[in-house]
Amino acid sequence: MPAITIDEIARLAGVSKTTVSRVLNNKPDVSQQTRETIMALIEQYDFHPHALAKAISLQKSQSIGLIIPHEAQYIFSNPFYVEVMRGVSTEVDRLGYYLLICYPHSQNYVDIYKQKRVDGFIILSPGSLHKNIFKSLYDAEAPFISTSMIPDEKEMVYVDVDNKRGARLAMEHLISLGHRRIAFIGKPRLASSIERLNGYRETLQEHGIAYDDNLVMISGDASISGGCSAAHEMLRRANPTAFFLVNDLLAMGAIKAIQESGLNVPRDVSVIGFDDIPLSECIYPPLTTIRQPAFEKGVRAARLLVQYLEKKKKPKSQLLDVDLVVRNSTAAVRS
Amino acid sequence: MPAITIDEIARLAGVSKTTVSRVLNNKPDVSQQTRETIMALIEQYDFHPHALAKAISLQKSQSIGLIIPHEAQYIFSNPFYVEVMRGVSTEVDRLGYYLLICYPHSQNYVDIYKQKRVDGFIILSPGSLHKNIFKSLYDAEAPFISTSMIPDEKEMVYVDVDNKRGARLAMEHLISLGHRRIAFIGKPRLASSIERLNGYRETLQEHGIAYDDNLVMISGDASISGGCSAAHEMLRRANPTAFFLVNDLLAMGAIKAIQESGLNVPRDVSVIGFDDIPLSECIYPPLTTIRQPAFEKGVRAARLLVQYLEKKKKPKSQLLDVDLVVRNSTAAVRS
DNA sequence: ATGAAAGCGCTAACAC
DNA sequence: GTGTTAGCGCTTTCAT
């Protein structure tokens, strides 16, 4: 049987659909009597208003698109991003919206917006190489929030952490342990990585330690195995006493490489990561890292977007805190 | 400016919207001439048909709901489930559908269906304790595919692996290495876990090894730390020479517990997991496990659902392969 | 307090 | 080949 509609309910109640609509949306101007009759009917016939018909009438889909600008593989295999996604989806749900996953291929996200399938977007930690995405979003006048800050994108609303500060926290920690030959392994073209490199350089400089190009590497593959091979190469070419890696997965790879080289972490070489994914305290040795609130990042992004949509004006970007989490992968430099 | 509509395009082209609709949907019965004019106009005005209006007219939302019946935390923190989700979302996208994340709280998934927001569902690895979900889905006549088989749910279409066979593979491996005191650590009320326990028992029996209740445990917390504490307790109470755990996360926890007890894996105790998440080959020692095709599971589920929706008849359930992946966490029993 | 009617943007059966 | 018209299910303005 075709689902029952508002017209049917109206007919059964002997009223117009206007009145039913009023009841449906808890509007005033309906007698208690009528309201009850209608509610009973709604209950009885298990009537559910057609969401799309409602959306088309209200000109609001009540849906939000989550744009995954990177390779899905890359995003889904890093627990940090997955946790941000969880935050986004949980909060979007809580706020009474629906979340649509959007990949940049196939159906273009802008088309999805122009088709009115979503009211706005959250874009998951894009980098500078995604400027074309921002541009098309602006051109379409689509509201969106980014979960990473992008330099020179002054218009963009984002939720992020102070990456430079996080890096400084990491570096201060290592330097206070006596390390001076500190390797940095980053990711290509991501503002977060670049900011962390800046923090790395500044902290070195403040402590009078010369910056050495050989100690800096960019790994295209930001996974455990990427970290492992990068660290192997670094070990060979620059003999650092400590590693600072821009995420925990890379750090886990580095630990592996160091161990494979017959060295001990942290006795021979210290390792510090970034993110503090749950895994990091489970590995051996438990990883010292910079914690950033992944779930909260997603939650905030969702809230900001909904605020954007409902107040119809751009909210302010937000910066969340980072913390140093000391575990056992870092120790005083070997004398 | 409000987005341009089909009426506008029709007016500009001096034709009826029927004709424009024909062009939009690549239907016949339009002269080449007219078609080109209209297409030019569509291009020029960057016209995108309103997806919801279309959906309402076609009585098809072109969207699929992904139901996450468990705690989101539990699902998102296990790379296996995340990979299934990636498979689902990738294939759904490829097939020209949209994926909506549905949590069982707040807005009920059945309501989402009745509101016509989705055409059907994929339910992510539910267990027997989710029978009420299936029931409500059946009652609503909502098409859905499960990514796990549930005993006694004969009507249900699912994509799964042969869990019992996987368990037998694991057990044959351990037994062939000489182990006889093999601990089993499972999860509560999940068919997959129960089937694996059945495989465990049967294999023991076939090899004339007595089943010992003390060697079997169910861990409510199916994470690394859950595996760790369960294994600690198991070590204390039953002194097994090998562990079979129903997922890799638990197995990683077990390895940790064993190491914390001053024992060596695999020299003193062997450990085998299930799933083969990417992490498993990165830990120390690399984990021997039963591989199941997570991504493919998601892809198949998506395909099956779309087939279900488009042919309007229930497709057949599918069983995917499992394989034993031997790494370094298992070895011959110590004599 | 209630309803008639227009409007949201599209598709499709049927007529010409 | 093209248009007319009804229909999809809801909200809302404006009367009463």
C-alpha cells in the first residue's frame, strides 16, 4: 500500500491539510480538540510526512555533505580522521540533520549542492592543493566549514588546532631531554604539516640549534609503512637522536624502523608523534605525542555549520587546544 | 538569485518543460535542433535539476542509509568495520546513489525510511541482539542488506564470510603446531563470534582434544585493552600455550598482556587473530590471522542492495572467502 | 480557529 | 516531435 499522506489524514479528520500541517509542526491556532483528533489519526495510521516534499517546500534539505577531498583510503586508514568523522556524524545527527558522504569524483559536490541535496558542507581536513574545491564552493555560494585551516584562505571558516604550538610543545620536550639532532618527517602540502615544520624551525632557532636540511623529510605515504621507510632512510643519512613525526601512524612506522635497525626506543632514539590516536598508548613503547581533540574537532565543525545555516551568517573559526602527552617513546639523549 | 528551474529553461527555449525534461534525461522524441538549443541553455545558465523534486516525482530518493546498530565508538575504533564502511560508501557512490549515516537513536531509521529519505538500508554487522531492528525493518517493508549473517533470520539477505571455516583454519594451524591448550576469546552475542566458537569446538573435537570451559572467555570490550585484560586473566587461570581471538584488536591486546607477563610471543605463547586489519602486519610480532575481505564485503553489500532496489526482488546472500595469513605470532609449541 | 489556493520543481500519461 | 495537464506531498499566505 502506498504510504498515507497529509491529504488522507486531513480527509479522515474532516479538516484541511493546513490544519494537519499545523499540528505536525506544533504550530498554534488549532483547537485542543482538533489537535487531539489529528494526532490520534497520525498515530493510528502511522503517518510520516514525506521528508523530501517537506524539504522542497521549505527549501531546505536538512542534510549536510561531508566532503572527503583526499583518497578515501588515506582518510579511512588513519584513526585520527575516522575519529573526526565520528564527531561530525554524531553531532550532525544530534542536531537533527542528515549526513551525506561526498567523494570528489563521480557526482561533483557542487552539483550535489546545486541539486539542493545538501544545505552545506563540512570538508575534511583539506590542504592547499584543494584550493580549487574551495573556489568552486565559493562560486556556488555553498556554506561550508573546513576541519583545517588553510593559509591565505581568509574567507574560510575552519575548526583546527594551533599546529605550530603543537610542534613547539613537541620540540621543547625533546630539547629539554637534551636532543639536538632531531629529525622531522612531514606530509606534503598540508598546512598542518607546514605549520608544524615552522614550529620545528622556530623552536630550534630559539634554542640556538642550527637547522639542518638533512634532518627534514616529507613522506608522500603518511602511513605506518611510509613512516617506516622514511625513518630507515633518515637513520641512514642523518643519524638523529630523536624523531618528530607529524602524525602517530608515521611515528609508529619510525619506531618500527628504529627497532629493525637494532636500536632501542627510547634509549637510543626518541620518537614523538602527533594526534594521540587510541592506538598510541597500546604500542610498545607507548608513544609520546601531541594530543589533538579529534572527536571534538568534528563536533565543532558540525555545530559551526548548522549555526551558519540557521543564522545565515558566517560564524567565527575556532581553535582547539593541543597537549603534550608524555609516554615512553621519549627519553634523555644518550650521553 | 534563486536557482533557475526547468520552467525557466523551457520558457527561454520557447518549449514546454516536458521537452526540457526529455533532454535532461536523455529521452528520445526531441529533434536534434531543439535538443541542442536546450542543452546550450542548460549550460549557459548552469541549470541543475532539483534532486528532491525529481526524487519526489520518481518516488525514489536515490539514497541509501547505512545503519550503525552498535555504539558508534565501537564501530569507528575497529579498522575492520571502518574498512567495510569505506567499501560501502565507495560502491554506493560509484553506483550513483547517496549514502546517509543512520544511528539508531534520535531519528529512528524506520522513520527515515517512512519519510522516504532513503530507498533502503545496509546494516553494519548486526548481532542477534539487534533482532528488533530487523523486525521493524521488515514491518516497514524496507529493503535492507546485512553485512553479517544472523542465525534463524532466514529472510535476511546478507554478505558475510564463513566464520566457522575461518575458525577452523585458525585452529588447524595452531593444532598443527602442536598446541592443545588453546584459549578462545570472543565477543558477546555476535553470530560471527558464536560461529567461530563453534569452529573452535569442532576442530578440537576432531583432533581428540577435550573442550575446557576455563579456556573460553567472552570479552565485553572488544578493543586492544579489552583483549589485554582478558588475556591477563586467561593467563592467570588457565595457562594456555596459544590464543585464538575473534578479532585482531583483541589479539593485539593479548600480545601485549603476554609480553607484560614476561613471556615471549610466539616462543612461549602463540597468538592468532581474525580480520587481518592493516595494522596487524605492522605490530611486533606481526600477527598471524584469518583474513576476511573487509572492503569487498562493503562493496558487495552495496551492490546487492542496489540490485534489490532496482529489480525489486530479494537477491541471494553471498559468502566471501577467508584465508589463513601466517606471520610471526604463532610458532610450534614449546616442548 | 480553520481552509482555499498557490507554490515548491520535477516527471509522465496522453493527446495532437 | 511537442505540449497539456495532472500528480508527487508538503507549507504558507491570506481570507474568513
